[in-house]
Amino acid sequence: MFNWSKLQRQGNYKLRKRWRLFHATDFESLMNPSFTFCQILGLFPYKIKDSTIMISKPRYILSTVVVCICFIGLLNNLYIFNICGSSCKIYYKAVPRILERNFFYILSTFIVTATYILNNPRMRLLQTIMKISSKLPSESYQKLSKIIHIKDILVSICLIVEVPIYLKMNIPFALKIFLIYINLLIFQLDMLYMNCVCVLKACFKRINDNLEHIRKDIMEDKVYHLGRTYKQKSLFLLIELKALRKQYLMISNAVQMLNMIFSLQLLATIVLTFGEITFELYFHILFWHDGTSVINMDDYLYSVYLTTSIIYYFMKITLIVWACETGKDQAVQIGTNVHDVLNSTVNNEIKAELQLFSMQILHHKNKFSAKGLAVDATLLTAIVGNITTYLIILVQFLTMTRFCNNKFANATQISQ
């Protein structure tokens, strides 16, 4: 009995150690914060048992209820903003803010709906990534946990700062809760995508490290030719190359699955981020120029709200682009390393395997995309450029409108 209790305490200690923040040991512990928050928010209808992800009926029902609530909230908000014009002006004092709210709620509900519809394919994707990442060493999980968990905390700070601001807005309490909830939900879904990209990037990096190790072994064998030992080592290298090629194929297929399953969500996130940053910057310019506020709230809180909202959206899209860009770089580096190993060896069997590996790389373009839109540094540059262009146009219209109003007022005074 004593031994059993001791073993149970040791098992509980290992379990607690497994779930420590910044100290992941496998895919499940690495993704645990993201999975937990998605479960709390009601849009993660899965359970994990014995390293197997499966649908949980109670959570699936909860997920269905969440989607229905989001639809009801969308219809209610569209009714308030577009039909009840007089009551809407109590909360939002300008047409641009009403347009921005329509834009936000429609795209947010679309993201939630697309996520719900693709629950089963997403489950298979997570299971595939869990299987592929099981070959990663514990050091890789340690590095990944620090990057992923710190990233989630930093971006969450902006949302936490916005919560008391939402609560002080002059809008119905139900709308406040819905606004906070939908922001948290979209944030967790975007972080889930980014975390999957980071795991696949670590898998690509592991292949690069192994190829570099093989190249060094081959270079050493050229200097110290060991006869029979050399032949045995070449056989082991050939087996390792075949395993790496098979692993690369699995990761490439996972990237394609990721692009298909998250494409609608990611595309909507990109459009939403572009629109929100453009609108919020325009409102910030209005407020900075003449103190015009498009929300009924204190001027200081309004300024903080605009600033944190811009920072939040810009940080989120920058982190998504960074994860996809660095993941693509690791995938491209594999082709370079394969050719380096090919140029270093004289073994015909190893050369044939490397040539087959190279052909396989040519047929798999491992780029992270959303419906054909590549998510890389050029996308971020295009977003910044388009935001700047639209802001210049909006400011020009604003200046022209006020100039015409002043000219009309002066003409009226002169005529009187």
C-alpha cells in the first residue's frame, strides 16, 4: 500500500512537472495553454486520451451552442447598427465607426463559423502534427515552449488592457461581454494556427540539423577512410537519409493540410487586421487633430483604447508573418543542405538517395498560405503600404470636406 501511494505521488509529481509553463516535454504539454483556453471559450470540441485526439460529445454540443450565440449576437448587432439608427447614435457617434463595427462583427462570426465547420479536419491535422513532432528532442520542446508561451502572454497583455475599457464603454452590458468574448476567441484561434506553424518549423529545423550532422560525418570519413567500418557507416547513413526523406514527406503533407484547413480563418484574419488597423489609425488621427471621438467615452480611455487596439492587431499579424516566414526559410534550407551533402559524398547509393530527396523537395513547395495568398514578409509589406495609401486618401477627403464647409460658412456670413 505504501509503495503504491509512493508511486502515485511520483506520478502526480511527474504530471505536474509535465504541465509547467515554459517547460514543455511533448506536443500536448506545449499546446496545453492554447487547448485549455479554447476549451474554456467553447470552441475546442476535442479530448486527448493516450496521445490520441478525439471528438468529445459534450464539448461538441458546447461548441454548437457557442456558434449559435455568435450568430444571434451578429444579427442583434446588425439590427442595432443598421436599423435602429437613433439608438445606435447613443453608442457610436459617427458613420465610419458604425461601418467598422459591421465589418468587425461580420468577419468575426465568419471566422467562428469556419472554425466550427472544419472541426473534424482540424482534429486530424492536430493528430498528424502530434505524431510528426513526437520525434523532436526535449530541447526543441523547451525552446518552443519559451517562444510560444511568451508570445501568447505578450499579445494577451493588450487584450487584458482593453477589457476594463470595454466595460466602461457606454454600450449595453451584453454587448460588452460579447465584444470581450469574441476578441478572446479570435485571438486563441489565431494563436492555435501560429503554434502549429511553429511546431512544423521545428520539425523542418530538426531535418536540417540531421542533414548537417550527416554532412560532417561524410567529410570525416573522407579524411579517415576506415574500410569495412566505412561501409557499415555508409549503410547507416543511407538508412538515416531514407528516414529523413520519409519524415520530410509527412511534414510537407501536414503543411498542405494546415493551409487548407486554416485558409478561410487566416484570410479573414488578414482582412480583419487590415481593416481594423486602417479604421483605428483614422480615428486616432481624427482624435489627435481636433479631439473628435466616435465613441461615447472618456477622452483618455478612448486614446488608450485606440493605441492598444492598433498595437494588438499589428503585433498579431507580425507574429503570424514571422512564424510563416521563418518556417518557409527552414523548409527552403533543407534543399540547400541536401545538395551540400550530395556534393560531399562519393558513395553512389547515398548519391541516388539524395537525388531522390532533392526531386521530392522540388515537388513540394512548403509555403504557408491562405487561399493562394502567401503569408510572408511581402504580405506584411503590402498591408503596411495599403494602410498608408488608404489613410492618405481618407485624410485628404477629411481635409477637403472641412475646407468646403469652412468656405461655405464664410460665404454665408458674407452674404448676410
